[in-house]
Amino acid sequence: MRLRPTSDRLRETLFNILGPAVEASLFIDLYAGTGAIGIEALSRGAREIYLVESHPASARLIRKNLDSLDVHEGAEVMECDALRGLDSLASRHLLADFIFLDPPYAETGEHLRILEFLDSAHLVAPYGLVIAEHLSKSVLPERFTRLERVRLLEQGDASLSFYRLAAAA
């Protein structure tokens, strides 16, 4: 498997920024890989996490990680493409407090594809955050129709772009 998990340092920084807002949140981890981001959200009090991963071996690894931590409630592994997973979650009329996306860096169009979908879907809660991890040298748009970047954090060769609905910013 070609997994590039979010570094421990960047994950710690992310959750320090999100702070207590993670408690009782609905958290979506796209391109979940090992599930580390979603599992961290659950350990910090998220009420529900959805881990979306298209690669069967990675989805099995996430399930194994959840089992090893004795997590049997509040976590759903969705073995499908990120866009299909989001569409499915939107059809359930869910509102996510946090959506984290970390597609493989080589798949440069994935960030835009997902951000454009989220911009038009009604899946982001009014004060929710969409967080995109990307290479620092990759520039993501500052604004879409409804989503706007409210923060950019660079750490080494990785960056986190934080987006909110413009009306809630």
C-alpha cells in the first residue's frame, strides 16, 4: 500500500487548532488511509466519524485499527470513492462539523473536485470547517461560490487550508 499518513506533528497541530470544538462533532475523514485523523477525532470526543477510503486494503486496515481500539460505535468505514461517499452522506441530510481531505499528493485534481462538490452540496454545517491537506507548493483557491479559505497553515512541505461557508465566516 502507498499510504502517506498525515505526520504526527501536523495531526497534533490540526487538533490543537480545532480544540474542544471536536467534542460532540460529526467528523468526516476523506481518503482516510489508516484512519488516524478520524480515530483521533473520535478519541477527542467526536460523536460520529465517517472514514471514507476507496482502497480495499486500506479500508480493511481502518477496520482492524478500530477493532484493536475496541471502537464499535460512532464510526462508519465507507469503502468507496470520496465523491461517492460524500454524495451518500449528503443524501442522509447530514451536516458535518469537520470534513478533512487528504488525497494522494499525486492526484492533483482531487482537491478541487472535492472542494467544488462541497461548495455546492449542503453537507457542511453552518459553522463547519473543511480542512484540506496539500503540498505547500500546491495553491488551492481562496474562494469558491460558498466556501472561502479562512486560514492557511504551512508546516514543512505540507499545508492545511481551512474553509468555511462564506456566510458563517
